Amino acid sequence: MSRIREALAGISGILVTPYGDDGEIAPEKLVPIIDRSVGAGVDILVVNGNTGEFYSLEEAEAARMCSSVVEMVDGRAPVFAGIGRSIREAERAAKHAAKAGADALMIHQTPDPFVSPRGYSDYVKRVVDAGDGLPVMLYLRNDGMGPKAIAEICSIEGVAGVKWATTNALNLSRAIEESPEDVIWVAGLAEVWAPPLYAVGARGFTSGLINVWPERSVAIRDALAAGDYPGAARLIEGMRVFEDIRAEEMGGTNVTGVKAALSAQGMDCGACRPPGASGLTERQTADLMGFMKEAGLL
């Protein structure tokens, strides 16, 4: 648990899910992406996260991605397995992740329209039990249940951290105050939002950029860890175009932008599955290529 908490204070790199020409998952295409990320010093690699198109994957596909990534990483960094959907699917996924050798679980916040804080607490407890002792990071995209309810869920044994993916810094600050001191609060909106969330107590951040430019993510991590906010801001400004493209179309180009950048680098991981955008527009492509040329990524 201490190793996982230490890693959470760094970068949680969310891997894409590659597809072949036939549209089927092709985990082997991740080898150069994983090697580059590990070599750059990324602290955690997450399989079946949202940048991994979790909700577009069938249960068997997600299980195969988990096993494959654990094998490819081969102990060089902690692997977190994304867990979610129906409670029975989540329990099966947690059991599979433990058997496959994952180091921890990341529990997606359930998208069900009828979720009570008590019900979500029960969901987390059952996933933790199914995970056979694996530490857990909660993934919160909606903080509507409020700081006290969030704090109660964070008190469940096995919860090591929270990926805070909302812009509500005030609620984050209150949740931190209410929760156990050893919970690590991760800035879950990538590099751009890391500094303001760090300012109220978050440590570590998630990143899709690591698929394309892990060295820049690591430099931002090191600047923030040293308290060099101006330096971090300069580094973030140099990759902001990338994140702006990913945020367009209600976030529907989030993964599309990453995959387009990888393709430009000679690592074709296939198009996104619907409902994500299958490709970038001409203008988005021009913006992306301009960014990558200026950053020396081509």
C-alpha cells in the first residue's frame, strides 16, 4: 500500500487501447508506448481507463487488455486496472485483475442515472472484496454526492487514493479535510489542471499525454513536486494545444487526439470506436501537426 500511495503522488499514465485493421484489440501495439513511458519515468500505467476507451470494450476485451499490459510492463511500474460497469462485471474484473497480477484497481464512477452515496459505497466495498486485497483508486468525475459522503467512501479499507476529475477545487479541499490523512488525491484532469488542484492539496496527476510525450509529463511532475509553479506553467503552456484539441466536441476527441498523434509518430493504434470521434477534422489535424512539429515530436 505504501508503494502504491507513493506512486499515486506521481503520474498515472492512462494507456490507449490499440486496434488492428480488423477493428479488434491489438495489445501488442502498446509495447513501444509502454517502453517509452517507463523509460521516461512515468510512475503508474493504467489499463482500461477512459483514454483506453473502457466503455467501448467488451468484458472479455478489457480482461485481455489487463492481462496483456501486466505482462508487457513486467514489473517495471505499478499497473492499475480500470474496473466498472455493473457490479457483477466489476467483481469479475477485479478478480481477474488480481489473478493477472495487476498492482491496484481504479474504480470508474458508475454512470447509472440512479446512484445513491450509500449504494456507491456498497459498490466500492464489493469491488474491494473481489480484488483480493488490491489497493484501490476511486475515479470521481462527479462530486455531487458532497465532501462528507466522499470522505465516508474514502474510509473504506483498501482505498489508497482518489482521481479527482472535476474542476471544483473547493469541494476537493473540503473532501481532503474530511477524509483519512493517508488518502492521496490525484488531479484527474491531466496536466493543465494539476497546478490549481495541487494548490488545495492534490498530489500527482493523470495523463494521456504520456502515450505521445511522456518526457514532458515527467518534467511537469518534477516541477510541481519542487514547488516550481512558474516552471510547471511554462511546460504546460507548451502542450496546451494538445489538451485543447482533446477537450473539443464535449470531450469526444479526447482519445481521438491521442491516437492521431501516435499515428503521426508511426504508431498506428486504430480509430476510436463510436461514440468517440473516429478521426480529427481538417482544422484539428492542422492544429495537432503544428503542435507536434513545434514540440519536436515528429
